[in-house]
Amino acid sequence: MSEWLWPYVFILVAGALATDMWRWMGVLAGRRLDENSELFIWVKATATALVAGVIAKQIIYPSGVLAASAVVLRVGAAGVGFAVFLATGKRMILGILAALAVLSAGLYFSGF
């Protein structure tokens, strides 16, 4: 092998060894988990709350190009995306695409 390739091979092998053990332990421990247990419900609720917080932060206090858009447009796009998500039987990709379409159209027609 070429000399320039060895660092990448090392990173790949070291990364796999460092993470695969934890993945296999998770698979083995996951077999014993009850999806209806209070702990599992709490973990799912906490993860959902964290994602909702990140989304809210991006809508209210955006950074980058999104900061140039109006708050009304960002909130409206999120609302349309959520409505499409619910109307299509909770298909996440359709909700995301609808929100993206509204946001893109709003930015286009506002001259951005």
C-alpha cells in the first residue's frame, strides 16, 4: 500500500475497534429491554424533547442563511411541515419536504 494510505487505514481500524465493542454490548443488552418500561419511555421522551429544543432554537434563533429569513416564514414553514406530517400518516420525509418547499418559496419570493 502507498504511504499516504496508512493513516486512513489506521483511523478506520482504530475507529471500528473503539466503537464496535459498544455497539455489540448495546445489541446484547437491548434484547432484555422492555419497550413499555418506565425507563425506556423516559429515555424516548427525553430524546424527543432534546430534538424539539434544537428545532425550536433553529426556528427562533437561527444562524447562517436561515437568519436572513423572517420569523413568520420560519414558523409558518414548520407549521405547514407538521400539518403535512400529520395529514400523510406521519410520513416524516413528506413533512420535511413540505416545510422546505414553503421556506424555499418564501425566500425566493421575498427576493433572497
